Amino acid sequence: MLVRVDPGSPRPLHEQIAASVRRAVADGTVEPGERLPAARELAASLTVNVHTVLRAYQQLRDEGLLDLRRGRGAVVAAGADPARLHLAERVADLVRQARSLGLSDDELVTLLRSNLAAP
């Protein structure tokens, strides 16, 4: 699994790592039941702090994408739905784009609702 981060990006490193894992699951590069690299190993390869990787893994655990177990590490959850993950990543990109354009949360929600109401 290839994880990339851009230190110059305004997006926090842990979010970049989590997004890379989501994409890998969504595109089938990583499958349910597969073990991810150990946090220390991934941190060393990315030259980031191990806590940054742990924060990304914990975020993915909270989303239901990973199972974290002592001694077993981070494993992609059995119920991980690639299509749903792909959609979640696209929504996250939409939110970032809306914020970069200066839209408020209410404006974004209104825009989404208008599109949901369209036939």
C-alpha cells in the first residue's frame, strides 16, 4: 500500500494518511482483513511522528474502517464498503473545496439539499 503525504499542504498530515488508506480500500488495493503497516514503520517511511500515524489510524477506527488490536496492529475491518469509502472521500473533498471558496456550512448544506431535491 502506497501512502503519500505533502508536508506543504494545508491539510493536516494525519488526514492525508487517513485519506490514503481510504483510497486504498476504495480502489481495492487493500482488502478487508488485510493488515496495514505498523504505525512506527509507516511513520519512519513517511518521516512523520508516530503519533501522527496513530491519530490517522484512530480516526479510521472511529469511522469503522479499521480494527486496532494490541499485538495485531491495524487491520481493515471486515465490513469495510469500498463504494461507501469512495463516496466519503469525495464528500470530504467537496467540503474542503467549499471551505476554500469561503462557503459557510449553512451555504454548503443548502447547496446539498437543493441537489438532493432535484429529480
